Amino acid sequence: MFKKLAITVPLAVIALSSQVAVAAGEASHTVNLRANIPTTVFHAQPRDPNWGRDETMNYNVVSGELAPLTAIYDIRNTNGSVHAYIEGGPAMLFNGNTTQNIPLTTTLNGVTLTGTPQEVVNEADSTPGVGAEMRIVAAKPTATQRGAYSAVMPVVFDAVLPAP
């Protein structure tokens, strides 16, 4: 009996110590996933899935202007036209001082977006779907408009039913 115990105890110690060693080397990582599959009836989304994530308007030191941003949006509404607007009105680049705001002009499919919904794709074009260019242009900064600027510009797309 003593011999069995003498052999079993060291084996149990070795087994437990190897489990501790394995647990000490364990690591984990959480992966967050998202998927957006548009409907065949209505959608409005940029072709580049990364568009709109930390875009940079590069400053040209020679011209004193910020480079415009452009993206192509795939837009479709098989039940009418598509309207769009900027929630909260026209966007501004902001550096923390409202007197230093730099106005942004945003056009979609040639239509200047404001805080009021406007037709950006008519019914005839939206039924098969179109690729529409969004263009964001900043006003030329003045000599006193310096520093780090940012903006958040929520663009809302509405599927509009045809008039009866």
C-alpha cells in the first residue's frame, strides 16, 4: 500500500504542475464581427467598406487649401426615388473654438446636401440602381484657422415612395 501511495503522489504532482504550466501560457482575444447585407429593394452605401472611417483632408501648404474627399455610393430604391440630407445641417470642421469653424460643402450625385431632405436620385435611375459620387469640400482656411480639426457628418438617406 505504501508503494502504491509513494508512486501515485509524485505522478499526481507532476500532472498538476503540467496543468499549471499550460494555464500560465494561455492567452485569449475577442474578435468583434459585423456584416451588412443590403436589401434588394433599398440601399445606400459606399462602395469602399472603409469609407467614412477617419478620413483625412490633407492640407496643401502651397495652395493653402484642404484636399476634397470623394467616394462612390451605390444607391437603389425599386419603389421610388432617394432623398438625402445631413442630420443637423451642413457640417463644419471644428477645432474646439466655434469662431474657427471651417464650413464643409457636401454634394451627392451633384446635389448640395443641407439639413433638409432633397432628391439625390430620381425614381427612373434609382430603380436599377446607380453609383453616385459624394464629394466633401472644405472652405479655404484663413490665416488664423490653424490646429487640429475634426467633424462628424451623419448623412441620412430616405427611400421615397412615388407620388400617387
